[in-house]
Amino acid sequence: MKKVLLTGNEAVARGAWEAGVGFAAAYPGTPSTEITETIAQYDEVKAEWAPNEKVALESAIGASLGGVRALACMKHVGLNVAADPFCTLSYVGVNGGLVLLCADDPSMHSSQNEQDNRYYARLAKVPMLEPSDSQEALDLIKLAYEISEAFDTPVMVRVTTRVSHSRTLVSMGRRKAVKQKEFVRNPQKYVMVPAFARMRHRFVVERMGRLAQYSETTPMNTIIKGSRNLGVISAGVAFQYAREVFPDASFLKLGMTHPLPEKLIKKFARGVDKVFVVEELEPFMEDQIKALGVAVTGKAALPVMDELNPDVVREGFGKKRKRHPVEDTSKLPQRPPNLCAGCPHRGFYTAAKPLKPIVFGDIGCYTLGVLPPLSMHDACVCMGASIGVSHGYSRVGADKKQKSIGVLGDSTFLHSGLTGVLNMAYNKGVNTVAVLDNRTTAMTGGQQHPATGFTIKGEPTKAVDIAAVVKALGIERVFVVDPFKIKETRAVLKRELEIEEPSVIISSAPCPLMTRQKKKTPFVVHEDLCTECGSCLRINCPALTRRGGKAFVNNFLCNGCGVCAQVCGFGAIVREGEQPAARPKKAVAKK
Amino acid sequence: MAKEDCNILIVGVGGQGNILAGKVISQAFVAAGYDVKQSEVHGMAQRGGAVSAHVRAGEKIYSPLVPETSAHYILSFEYMEILRYLNYAGPQTTALINDLRVDPPSVASGGMKYPDDTLDRVKQKTKNILVVDANKVAREIGTERVFNSVLVGVLAAYLPIKKNIWVKVYKELVKESLLDINLKALDAGLALAGR
Ligand SMILES: Cc1ncc(C[n+]2csc(CCOP(=O)(O)OP(=O)(O)O)c2C)c(N)n1
């Protein structure tokens, strides 16, 4: 059959579909997002954006118990959220096959930490497969479902950014016809009370033994014969780098990295003079291999952080780097990601900045407000943390001198903000929280969520009313503001920061990009009125720059939001086709 | 006949369409019978950051990333962006540079200077340099938006892939309503390379 170029994510989706998967649930997160977006295009698959990863996995568990092959996808930190069901799911096992797809992000291209999720497979005593390109992604996913049902276990498939977002050639197959199984009541297997869980833990330990046997013989784990001088043990995309750097070496290529094939590893090591372990991030395989008494070199040569690439592997193992003089690119003007032109978050921050609040932020596009000149983030931990952190901070009286505010997005609020708000209401909070509601999950590419009114398949559905939810959670002071009205937004913020009662402000305006708003008429600078003071440039809009000292609006980029016009103290910025006001109005921003 | 390895970097600024260009180029190599791997980083790139796509084609490709000093072509959608990737260049590299300046925020707000020695620094790596104004050419065709296809055409002039394959790939990847204008842009790019 003809081969096609697919990203690793597309191949995972295709493989799951070919395996007969009938249900897929996920919460978006780079680099995993496109898997669920792709699988949602198949009519045979019921696909869902869940409000968070825990709910996604729990729904997949339900689908599995209901006798259907199920998939749950998430980025690495998403598994922290889903870890509770995951670790006990291991005991419960499956009815229809269940795969947890987790995408790690070495180098943190778009993540807040660099945790190595392979340890979750050991923690939960769950088998793990690691593809090294798109073809393997498709093949291993299919195998994962066979393993899941044969061994009565969830299977973790772990990819990384480089596998997810690389295109490589794939031959595709057909969809397997799998019949929905009956759910047979069996409390000793499915109800994890201590007495039953003790029995199931014994089962899990025995299962690991059988999986270890399987790992010895599966064709996923194979020896590629090469020179006796050097043997390399590797998995995932690191295998591709190692193959390129050591073309003559012998390889033990592992597709199944938990449990490891101990006998095969020992046999491989006996057949070569020395062994390198090439793996990204932590010494996950290396530590276990050393514990077998096999001498290997791994992290003594390679870093425990950042992605690998052929150059890092080459240099780490003492092969000369081919480089001639290394160019120092660090002094070039950087291009940090920035809030887009027309972004409502810019309006909110412009309104808040003169009030100088301490901002306990959260994870989303609005985190980009940390960059100067906006500089509007003082702490940011994980999704939903803004509310708890701002509550704890104000609860101990730390904001007596300088007021603080929690800031999070709509998708993040629905993901893990509800319990935080409940806590503020219940534990006599005095803090203010702003939900920046741009009607989408913008950071990850504009996914639907429970308040947008549409499902992942684009079907209209119930749209949750965030203000009503907040009120129902016990907050009385709830206000909706338009962040493009700087003065009004600032006035509400100022009042709420001062009041010693819990309050939630919903800053409501759609993301012009992701919700495909019609472009508004751009603004222009009237040069005769521009005093070159630079206040408009301090909102950090990509459409604004200087031309010969004067401010200049790039009308191709300008989205017509008007925030710059509101901060100009001289009325110099006006919507195209309109005249400057006769007498300049007073600026709303203090310098 | 064994296919020779070809390492290409396509670099620019988020939103310029270089990811699509990378897709077109990869597909063209596939259609010409090569093993191909392509890699890019999504995510924050949409927000105006620096973006790069790696395309590797040959008989058998392992790493999806181009090794340092090993690029055969660097196609830069923006004038200074090529400087970030000079470690990938060597004497074998052909540098194809679009004469378009997009100020980074630090330059726009006046803090930093846009580099004025781009060509000198590229020349220290390679003698093969072509600067084109793809945006101007695209405007002349009818819309600046297709400047990425002009640049694909410029690169195509150097690659061992026949014209009919490019046309076929464009037919597969581009919406029908936009096909004609993109093919025109491709042609203009081929002509611009003057090969
Ligand atoms: C536990 C976890 N899941 C997923 C992500 C990936 N992620 C980062 S930001 C974000 C969504 C933010 O959406 P929203 O809060 O609406 O803010 P916006 O980007 O729209 O401003 C997601 C899903 C993450 N960082 N952590």
C-alpha cells in the first residue's frame, strides 16, 4: 500500500481507529492535542473534550467497562491530574482495551515543567510502549490494545514532542471489527475496597511477571546486529538519533520499556564490548539496567534535561562535534511569544497595571503577560493554582500593603478552578479572582470547552454559564466586565481589590483569532498629535512600533481593539476614517 | 539509483506559513520516491515567535532533525531569521533569503537594533546566497499572502524534483479556490531563482 506522511499524533489517532477504538476522551495539551482532534473526525469514534484529564480518563474507564476499546490522551502534566484514577485503574483492569496516551515535552517547548512520565508506568505497575516514529506510533497503539485485553491491564503509550510533531512515512491498514463486550458484574475486580484491592494488587504483581515474560519475546524489543565493539540500548526518538550517530553499532531497540526485558538485556550486553544507554531526560532505563549488574554508560555522557539530538549524542559520547566556529545566536534580538494584536488579555492587563496588584497567574495565553513591558505575573504553578494561591496569600494577610489578584482563563477555570472558588467561599476568603473568558482554549489552538456551546465534533450543546457557576459556588460579588473598556474595567477592579470579601470578575471578550471574529477597522496614528511619549508601546502590541520616532500602527496586523487609543494621552490614535477629537481626552493610563 | 541526502531548514516568524511550506516540500520528496522526515515545533510559535521546520530526505532517514553544519538549504522567510540557524550552515549550504524585515518586539520598542550585518555573517559560512523579494513578487501576482509559495518555488528550482510533482502536491494540499494563485506564485519563484 502507498505510504503517506503522518505526524506521530495523526498516526496514533489512525492506529487507535484501526484498532477498533470506539471512545476517545482528552483535555488539550501540547504536544498531545491533535490526536484527539484527528480521531474526532472518524464517525465510528465517540470523541470528547473533557473538562480535565481526570474526567477524560474516568470516562475512558467507563467506556472500557462498557465493553468498548477506549483511549484517553493528555500531556505529561495532565497525568498528574489523572494520576488518582490511573494508579487504581491498574488494579481494576479493563473490559474493552484501554490505552492512556501521554505526551512528554522534553525541552519544554510549551510546558511548565519537564517531568519524565515513564516513572508513572512503574508507579502504577502498568506496561508502557514507546514509539520512535509515526509508523511505530500506529503499530504500537494497535498492539497496546491487544496487550490491554490479553493481560487485563491499561497500557500507557508514551510519546514525546519530537515524535508527536514529526512527519514520517506510514503504511495504513483497515479498521478492525471489534464487538462490544458485555459488562459482567464482578465487585472483587471492579470495586476497590481494601479487601478486594489486596487481592487485585496480588494480581497486578503477578501480571507484571507475565508482562516481563512478554517483554522478552515481543518483536517490539529486538536486537539489530552490528559491530561487537559497541552496543546501544535505546527507545523512542532517541533511538533515531543514536542510529544516526552510531551507524555501525549493535542495537537493542526497545518498543516496550516497562517492564524491561531483563534476560534480553543481559544477553545483548554479553555480546558486545561496551554498552551505551541513549535515553532522553532521566536515567529511567539506565538505573534499572545497572541494578541488573550490567555495566553501561548513559547519563555520565548525556544530560538529564532538554531534548537530545544527534549533535548532543555525538558530543556526549566523545565523538567530535563537526562544528566549525560556533555562532553565538544568543545576542540576536529574541522573538518571545506575545499576546496577539486584538487579544482581550491585553485590555485586562492594561486596565489592571496602574493598580499594581501582585498577580497570581495561571496557565494559558494570559501567562504571556509575564513579559515586560506588561510584567503582569508574579507566580504561576499549574492549571487552576491561581485561585488557591491567591486565597492562601491573602488569608495570611500578606497583601495588606499591596493587593493581590488571581488570574485564570475560562478553560482553566472549568478544568480545575471550581474547587478553588468553592474554597474561597467556604473558608472566608478575602481575595479577588479574575476569569479571563475569551470563549476558547486559546493557548493550545482554540479547542471547545464546556462553556463554548460546541462539542469537539462541532455539534451545538449546553453552554455552561460561568458567572452562574461562580454564584452557585457561594460567591456573592460576581461582576462581568468588557476588557476593551479600560476605564470601566479598572474601576471595578479597584473597588473589588479594596473590599474585604471574596469576589470574582469575569473579563469577557472572545479571542479574535481562535473564535474567528471578523476583523475590526484598524487604528492609525495622527503624527501631528503624537508626542513620541511611548505609552502606547508599553502595552506591547505586535501591531505597534515606531517609525522615525512616532508611533506607527501596522494596519495589516491591527485588529481594531482600540486599547492603544485608550492609553494615548493626546488623542493621537484614532480608528481609520474617524477624526481625532477636537480636544484631546485625558489618558486613562498613568505612566 | 540511491537518493542523495538532502537537509533543509525552513525558518521564519510564526504566522508566515512556513509550516505549510515545509509540508509541501516534504510531500514533493515523498512523491519523488524519497524517505522523508519532517519536524517542527507548534505551540507557542503561533504567537509571533521564531519558527523552524526541518525537512530531511534521502534513501533512509533516521533523525527527524538536521544535524549542525549539515544543511543543504536554509530558506529564510524573514531577513535576519537565518542568523539564528547559522550553526546548521556549512560551505555546502545554499542560503535563500527573503528580503522582508519583521521587527522583533525588542527592536519595535526601540531597545535593540535590527542586525545590519546579516549577509556578511552568512558569507562567512557559505558563498551560495540568493536574496529575493518574494513579498513584492507575490503582490505583483495579486496577493501578498502567497509569498510562501513564491519561496517554495525559489527552493524548488534547486531540488531534484520535477515540476509536475510540485503541481500534483499543490493540488493535494491547497484548497481549489486558492490553487491557481499558488501555482502562479510557484512559477514566479522558479523564475526568480533564475536557474
Ligand atoms: C494539567 C494541564 N493540562 C493541560 C495543559 C495545557 N494547557 C496549557 S494552557 C491551556 C489552556 C488555557 O486555556 P484558557 O485557560 O482558556 O486560557 P487562554 O489560553 O484561552 O487564554 C492548556 C490546556 C497544562 N499546561 N496543564
